[in-house]
Amino acid sequence: MGEIYVSYEYWFAAGQLILAMIGMGATLTLADFKDIAKEPRAVFIGTCIQFVLPPLIAFSFISLFDFHVGVAIGLALLAAIPGGTTSNVFTYFARGNVPLSISITGITTLGCLVFTPFVLGLLIIEHLPSDFVMPTQQIISDICFTLLLPLYVGMLILKLMPKYADTISKWCIRGALLGILFIIVGSASAGRLNLSVFGSTNVMIVCCFIITLLIGSVLLTKFLGLSKPDRIAVDVELVVRNVNLALLIKASMFPASALLLQDIGDMVLFTALLFGGIQMLIAGVIIFKSKKSSTTDMVTNN
């Protein structure tokens, strides 16, 4: 399995992202973006927080702390990508503003075509080997053909085959999750995921990074006066990032077959996967707290 993964890492990453975006697109229509016109202030604030806060926090971590270059690149990559495909689902279970979440996801997904390579170049160019060439065109091409195009295909499926769209969406999401599982198993069997090499300090750094993202979002959304459902949507959107895209960009920048960059690539991969696991736990905590708060409010009102 390890040898197969090393040889076809890019296609594993591309396949799981394509499936995830088709699955997401098959649940969306243009009407889902009505919040852009209905609540422009909330959409504007949420989008600005999504574009500005993660890069600022990643820059602070990279500047203040001395850790492995692969972890620094991993944090920069996570800061440069948009919200994840499951953020809307988590927002729904947390009783947040789902249309707002969908609007922010859509805008940031489109915007990442320019935003992602720009932020990556800005944050990590000094930390890359002197002979490394940032594959900007490859990253833009990947975003177009494995993120935006499958998203459009999914929306087209919903429009043309509404009876089958829900089933297609579910199986595509399951396929994407299976793809990530293959990446984890393949990486581990190839010796690319080694917790002892990654180190407990780096684990703490990734944990602190995602917690700082959440705290920053909570403070900003409260300060700017967003309603509770809007705050939940923005908070979840900020924490649940598109790790699927991060895995693909990692495969483009540091392919598993490139032995000279193996050490850096392995640390980037571990950082992205670790963040992906932690974000699910935090999203679960947000859902639990939101439901508990709603229950308390109902009891108080009665």
C-alpha cells in the first residue's frame, strides 16, 4: 500500500477532493446564496474574517515560534484555504445560520483561486529551500479543475437530476472520506506519518493554532454585533477548513516521490491531517454547547 501511495499520491488527493466538491455542489443551488443580498453585512463580516484572520494568526505563529519548516508551511497552507465542505452541515447541527454559512463557503471557495497562492507565497516563501520554485500555476490549475469545476458539476447534477442528487451527494462524500482514509493508511504504511518524529510540541502548536482561530472568531463576531446564529456560522466556517484541498496542494508542492523534500512534505501532511481531526472535535464541542444553550434557554423561558 505504501509504494502505491507514493506513486499515486497526487491522484489520491485529487480524487478525494473532486468527490467532496461534487458532493457539496449536489446540495447547492443559486438560491442558497440569497443571504448575500438578504444579509450583506453578515456575509461581508464573515467573509472578511475568513480571508483575514487565519493568515494573520498563521503569520504570528510562524514569526513568534521556532518550529519545523514543514509545520510552518502546513499552518500557512491551512490559513490559505477556504472553509470545508462539511462546515454547512456542522452549522446546521449547531443551529447556526446555514444560508450564511453556505454563502461564505461559496464566496471563499471562488476567492481561493487567487487568495490561496497569494497567501502561500506571502507567508512561506522565506521558509522554503532556496532552490524551491512555488508551483503557483499548478495550484491555480488544481483549484480550477478539482475544486471549482466539480462544484459546478455537482450543482448541475442537482439542477438536471434533482431526484438523484441527494444519493449522488452522499456517495460522493463517502467516497471522499474513503479517499482520505487511503491517504492516511498509505502515508502511514510508507512511514510518512510518525508521531514520534512529528513531536508533541508540534501537536501542541497545531492545537493552539486552531484554538486561537476559534477564540479570535468568537471575539470578533461578538464585538461586531452579529446575532448568535450568525456567530455560530462564522465560527464553524473558520474552524472547519477545506483540508481536502490542503492535501492536494501538499501533493503538488511536495510530492511523496520527491525524496529531497520528503521531510518537509511529511510534516506538512501530518499538520494538515492533525488539523482535520482536531477541527472535527471542536465542531462537535460547538454543536454540543449550542444545543445545551438552546435547551437552557427553553427551560428558562418556560
